[in-house]
Amino acid sequence: MNPLPLNVHTAEQVRALDRHAVEALQIPSYVLMTRAGQAAFALVQACWPSARRIVIVCGPGNNGGDGYVLARIAREHGLDVDVMALAAPERLRADARRAWEDHLAAGGSVQAWDASRIEGADLIVDAIFGTGLSRPVDAGLAECIRAINASPAPTLALDIPSGLHADTGRVLGAAVAAERTLAFIGLKLGYYLGEGPNHAGIVTFDDLSVPTQVRAQVDAAARRIPEHLLAQLLPPRARMAHKGLHGHVLVLGGGQGMAGAARLAGEAALRSGAGRVTIATRTENVAAIVGGRPELMCRGVAGREEVDALTASADLLAIGPGLGQDAWAQTLFEAALASAKPAIVDADGLNLLARSPRARQAWVLTPHPAEAGRLLGKTASQVQDDRLGAAREIAARYGATVVLKGAATLVAEGGALASICDRGNPGMATAGMGDVLTGIIAGIAAQTRDRPGSLPDAARAGVLAHAMAGDLAARHGERGLLASDLYPYLPTCLNPAQHPRSPSA
């Protein structure tokens, strides 16, 4: 196995990588298929060492060929291998047919699909469809996939879970829910978009010994956020550092009954390293916020003049946590956007923006799918069907860096390559996590404000640090995780020079 590459590709881009390896480097395609089978067997040995009976379900194309190679190798190593074909093997062509014939020549056998043969399996291998699938699976294949998913045995998907669209992560009628997916040659967008995270499981990668320079010949569609970005943005502080060097964040939020959201964002900004944080909120919230976190400065505001005075002294604005959508909230929102200060906009700030759309420079919008839908005049489902397209559309329409939250959060800006965060966990799907993310991004942006192009980098770094802290906080369990549980882990994630071995998901 190889480390996961940073670049993520469409299905066509991965096919281009494969063609380049075959045509330019003269690597025979059957050699690549054989390497895929060998890589799959190595993963089986590493992750399921006690598995003795393996069921491999093979489809009609090259993905099925990978399965036949795996079956031959597994039998050679003494495993009990049960191969079931979902299409007549006699109709296979080229490399897939050769893989089937080699399996038979080595003493293997192939049976027609029979759901009852799954019973008692230690491992199921999905080698049904590869990245070329673009239409819904038929009823018979859907029934097969449902039987695989219903089995208590773990499932390994070869290259991509069958039934998952390789570019969008849409489920094409039915899709295998794998415990692990072994990616060959390039990572696919579908692992991270749409329903992909629910089906791909843990993604492992093997380059099939194709030289790294091949991947440089083909464009990527997106890029995973690299952990070294944190070290680049947040080097060790000078011994003579003082709070004035690390930026002043102004959080505008905390409408009626929502003081907690503003406090969560404000404390997250402090714990992310901002030198000072002020919260502009309703007067009745001041005592509760300061009493709970005395390091925060807090001002009760009622009108435009008070807000203007606070924005003038701030380096960066965080607009929206618990803000509300009444006249008071509208006043704060308009005053903040009228300033020339860079801003992070979340929650009700996004809802107010959707009412009165406008473009602006130097801001980050952090919508969840429903808020993204409001910004685009679409439903949340439409956003989820094309998360990457939605993020890019918001970025273009509003002139912003966009953080589209969810499993595998996306960061998009202008014409730049989108970024994907592959950290984080389901325990983070709880109230207040978005407020903490807003504060983290704001805190990092305040510290890096003098660096060219710092705001998009701060968005990426904030998303990554938030996810990494969430994974640390969830080590004892995901259910019951609170947004504020991330605070103790932020110093570990945001001081990479002191903690060089930051944990991965």
C-alpha cells in the first residue's frame, strides 16, 4: 500500500492516468490488473488476517478481472475462495477474460450469483463495477448489492464501491457499503462527495507501481487538504511576541436566546491563537458570555454607530453565530459588510445574505447544504447531488472562498482547485460545531492576515484543524460529543512544531 496522494480525480482523469501508463510507459494493461489483484490480497492479509473464507463477486468488466486475479492469488495462499459471477465469464473480453482463464487454469472455479453462498463468509470482495458506471443498476444487480450490504461480513470494494458514481458520489439505485475501498492509480471524487463517505469506508491506495511522474501528466479535479499546511501557516512564535501581533477578531452574533453560539465562536478564535476577541451582541448576553469565559471582551450593541466603532478596531470579522434575522441582526450584518474588513460569514449571516445577495472581496462563506441551497436558490438535496459544483457556483456568484460543510467538507475559491477535507467524524454532527469552525477560521485568519492569499489558506487550515480536533475528541466515542469538547485539542493541532505527530483520522 502507498500513502494517499493529495490529488483527487474524476473517472475520466483516472482513465487518462491508466492510458498514459500503458501507452507512454509501455506497462502492459494485464500487468496493471495483476498488480491490482496482488495489492488487494496484501490488504486482505493486513486488515483481515484471520479471514479464511472469502467470497468474491465479479462483474462483467475489468473490475471483475481484478477480482479474478485476487481469487487466483488467494487460492494459491491456501484461502477458501468462493467466486460468483454476475455476468457470463465467457463473454468477458481482453484482460478480464485472461484473468478469468488464469483463475480456472490454476484450479479455481466460478459459480453464478447465489445470495445464500455469502453465508459464513469472513470477507466479501466487491469486484462488480468500476468507475465507468453512470446509470442506475438494474433490479437484479440492486438485489445483489442489498444482499452484500445485509451480510454481517465486512466488505472490501476494489477501486470503488459498486453502484457509486465515481464523480459525484451519487448512489445509482443501490451501492455497496464497504468497510474499506482500495483505490488503484488515483483517488476518485466519488469517495468524498455526495453519499460517497457512507459507502467508501476507509480509503486505501495503491499506485500499482506506476511512477509518480505519470500523475503529474494529468490534471486533478480537487486536492485533499495537506496537514503540512498548518505548519506553513502557523510557524513557532517569536519569543518577543505579544497579543497585538496575532490579530483582533470581532464576532457579531448572539441574538435573543443565542448567546451560546457567539461565545462558542469567540472562544474558538481565542483557542486558535487570535490575540484578542471581542463579541458584539445583545446587551442582555454580556454577563453570561463574560462570566463563562472572562478572556473574551464583550460589548452590548444596539445601533449602527456602536457597531461601526467596533469594526474599525478589529482586524477580522466573524458574522452570524446565533445572530438571528430580525431588525437588530440586519443592522449588525449591514454594518459589518459595509466595512472593508475581511470576514467569515456563517449561520444567520448566510441567511441574511441569501435575502440580499451581493458579491464582496475578502470573505469566507461557510454554509451547510441547506444554507448553500438558499444562497443558490436550490434545495439542500440539489446541493448534495453536486457538492463540488454548488461550492464553485457560490464562490463565483459571491466572490468568496466557500466552505461547504458536511462529511468531507469542501473549500472552493474562484478558479482555483477545490480542496477536500478527509478528516472528521459523525460525532461532529451536533449543535455548535459550525460556530466553533467559524471561530477557528477567524482565529487563524487573524494571525495570518499579512500573508498574501491568507484568507483561503486560513479557511483550509481551519477546516483541517477543526476536523483533526474532532477526531481527537471522539477517541472515546462519537455519540455525545459536544462542540466545546474540541477546545482542549486545538493547541495540539495548531502547534505542529511542538506536536509534529498530529493524529490522522
